[in-house]
Amino acid sequence: MQFIDLLSQKDRIRASLLKRIERILDSGQFIMGPEVTELESRLAAYVGTRHCVSCSSGTDALLMPLMAKGIGPGDAVFTTPFTFVATAEVISLVGATPVFVDVSPDTFNINPDLVGHAVDQAVQQGLKPKAIIPVDLFGLPADYELLDAVASDYRLWMLEDAAQSFGGSIGGRKAGSFGLVGATSFFPAKPLGAYGDGGAIFTDDDELYALLRSIRVHGSGEDKYSNDRIGINGRLDSFQAAVLLEKLAIFEEELATRQRIAEAYSERLQGRLVVPRIPKGYRSAWAQYSVLAASTEERDHLMQALQQAGIPSMIYYKIPLHLQKAYHNLGYVAGDFPVSEDLSGRIFALPMHPYLKEEEIEQICSVLLR
Ligand SMILES: Cc1ncc(COP(=O)(O)O)c(C=O)c1O
């Protein structure tokens, strides 16, 4: 059994994708070809923003808005310690300081009630509070109604880390469209995955859009060889755009299947394990289906039982970022973020992809229930 099956899908898109790939081969437009422009307009229409800037990864999609807004040394950017390292890494890359805020125990997303305290702490340390990066963990959008209010109270601008939540929504409004700017990832294992690295940035802000396009190509000005600012090579290639265009065509159908699979898991596992709670009006993109065991010992025991039955499972995230060696310099200690630490000790993720069969779900659940 696969944890994420990346191969079953390919036969559905094979013929049309090969046609697109042949066109690129024959045209020689390998970088920023017409596929990239077509993809950007389709993605913007899907997410519901005025602009989309495709780029080379989800990490660059987070980095570029920080560069565009001039975030740097002395600035505090708030995010959670219960996320993939890239969320905090980009803050460090621009020279700013990540300031962590614990998550809510029910959604695993940033707890808006704790942001104010973190802002006060940052100010006491002599930092300038600038921005907040909520993460839509495992595909579930964060609580943007409360976050919008907190962000405006503290005059922070918001960068949504929608790396895992492309396709998720709140009241029909799509992930990627919250805050000033949203960033997503097309890493192959993501809900909408390329056949390589890729990412995209979404915004309604015209000025930011222009800056992001410049930063994506080495800070280019009017032409490629006039450089107005420091940028990166953050382009998406035409092959990946072609893959994403074909996958986008079947994406809603795949999301509906993910939703059915999540419901099937929850129905069977409820009462035995803590299953994901999706607030009313929210839709998760189900990048992961993660459950909580009662203790670390029980988690080890259940994961071992799954492994013996040939079923893969994973832990996202075993070490919260404030306890990672790379962030030792920030001075956090165990106990600083009790919810994230508790989740790290009990969480584990089950196989989740749109091609998971009913018998496989049955088998996974029967091992866990036994
Ligand atoms: C929450 C989160 N943020 C950022 C990223 C970075 O995306 P990428 O791997 O495309 O650089 C990921 C992907 O793994 C992620 O899960």
C-alpha cells in the first residue's frame, strides 16, 4: 500500500499531457512558455484572486512576498512551531526573526487568541512586529475571520501559507486568497502536485504583483538585463505548468474523493482515536489525514501494528520547530508551546490520496480498531 499514490492518476492525464509536452519540446519554450501564462490565469480564476505568480517551489512562494515587503533584520514575523520548516525558514532567510505562537488543539492551526501576547513579547525583545504567516495545516484553512481582526489590531500584514491547502475553503472562499497574499506548493505529494517542484503566489494587490514578478526574475526591471532590486531565480518551467494544467482539470473530482475518504476514516475511527475536526463551513483539501493517539506509547504501538500489516503511516511533525536544532538560537525551551508539543507526541497520519480503495480503508481501520 502507498502512503500517497502518485502513479494511479497518470493514466487519466497521460494522452493529453503527452500532447502538451510534445508541443513544448517542439517549440523550445522551456521556461515561461505559454503554458505558464495559461496556468497562472487558471489558478487565479480558481482561487478567486486578481493575480497569480507561479514560481519554483512553495518555499520560494513564501520567500518572495517577504522580500517584496522588505522584511529584514529586526523584524518579527509570527507563525506556528507546528508546521513544516519552510514556513519559518523563509523568515530567517530574509534576516528577520520567527516568533512562534502555539496552535489550537482542535484544528492544529495558529491560535488567534495567543497572537497578541507574542506581539507584546517581540516588542519587549526590541523587535518590530511586521507580519503573520498562518499555516493551513494538513489542508484545513486557519481561522481567518479572527486572524483578520488580530492582524488589523496589531497592524500586521498576513501571508497565508496555503502550501497544503490548495482547494480548501471557508464559506466557498478558497485557500490562497486570505490575507494580503497567499502561497501554495505544487510539490508532487501536495493535493495539486506537479512532476517536480513548483509553487504559486496569489494576491489582489497590483503593486505587490509587479514586485513579485520582478523578484521572480532576479529583480528585473524593464528588461531582463536591467536589475531594479535583489531577486532570485524563482521561475516555474513550462513542463511543470503543463502537468499542473492537466491535473487542475481533474482536481475538483479528486478533492471530492479525498473528502469521501476522510469521512470514511472518521466514521470508523471516531471514539477510538481523535479524528480531525473540520469547523462548520470549512473545506479541507485533505493533504493529510492525521489522527491523535492517547499517548506516545499508544501511537508507537499503532504505527507498528500498521507497519506489520504492510500499511505506511507518517508523523507530521515529530519535533516542533522551536525545539529543532536549527532554531536553538531563538532561545525557546520545552514547555514554551504545550499544545504543539503534546500534538507532536501523539499525532500520526494515515494513507491519503484520491486513489485509495474502499478495501484499503477498511483494512487500515480494522488494524487500528483491533
Ligand atoms: C506548510 C508548508 N509550507 C511550505 C512548504 C514548502 O513547499 P515546497 O516543498 O514546495 O518548497 C511545505 C511543503 O512541504 C509545507 O508543507
